[in-house]
Amino acid sequence: MPLPKIFSNQFLLLFFTSILCVSAVSAQLTAPYAINIAGNQITKGNYSIEWSVGESAATNIMDNSDHYVFTNGLLQYNVENQTETNLVASFLTNEVRVYPNPIRNELYINILHASKGNDLIELLDEKGTKLKEKVVVYNGMGALENWNLSGLKAGQYFLNIRHTHPVTGRLIKKGAYKILKIN
């Protein structure tokens, strides 16, 4: 005895199409999205300044649960059309170690990447004034630099490291590290 036909083919097609549409609509946006409450723009001569008060919003589902966490970040205008300007790679966390942080006297800079070349190490104060500089001819086998910073006053400092090709001088990798000096 054949089973009775409960749903027509048109109904089943409409049902599955609506399920696909609903699942496509509930997906997150891939474009930047911002919630702004105010903003303005001013132009004086050759200078133009725009500002916004608000925050970017993104919804992330954490830990496979139904809890939503709203995260925010910097507002960026028209990011789809911006060219990539930072084409130089940064050091990975295991390629350069700067310790201890915060420091009292001795700062250790452990360079562990595998690329031969020259490493320019610069120490800057919070105003960007260069306090110390050293070029390390690096053979790709590891180097440990020990800097005595006991003469510096307590505050924030920045350590910039730039790795360049040994022949061409082309910048290969770079890194910036914030250091807190305490007395």
C-alpha cells in the first residue's frame, strides 16, 4: 500500500529555499561596521580633519555557547580601497625576546631568528628621541645583547629592531617593543 503524498513538490522546494535564505541572512557582515553617535569635518587651508565619536562593532560567538560578546576597535574609513602599505614582516614572538620587563638596570635582547643580515637596535624615549643605537652583524645562529640602562630615569622606552639584508640593505623584518624602566 503506497504512502499518501502529504507535501507537493512546489511546497518542498519553497520550504528548502526559505531555509537557505534565512541561513544566508543570519551570517555576519564582512565589511567594517560602526556605531557612531557624532562626528564632523573641518578644512583649513591644505589641512582637512574628520572625526567620529563611536565605536566599531562586531559580534563574536565565544565557546560555542549562545553568549554574544561585542568587541570594538578603531574606526577606519573606506578600508576596502586602501593599499597595503606595511609590506615588511614583523618578528614572531619566538624570534626576538626582550627581557626582563619592567627593568631596573640590565636589559637583555635575545635575537633568535634564522636570517643572516644586520640588525639595527635603537632605544628611544617616549618622545621618540634616540638614546642608544647598535648594529649587530647577525649570522643567523642567535645573538644575546646586554644593555645597561641604569643611568636612565624611570619611565617608558621603546626598542626598535630592524633586520636588513647583508648585501642589499633591504629591510626584511622589524619589531618594536615597549619597555618600562623602574628604579
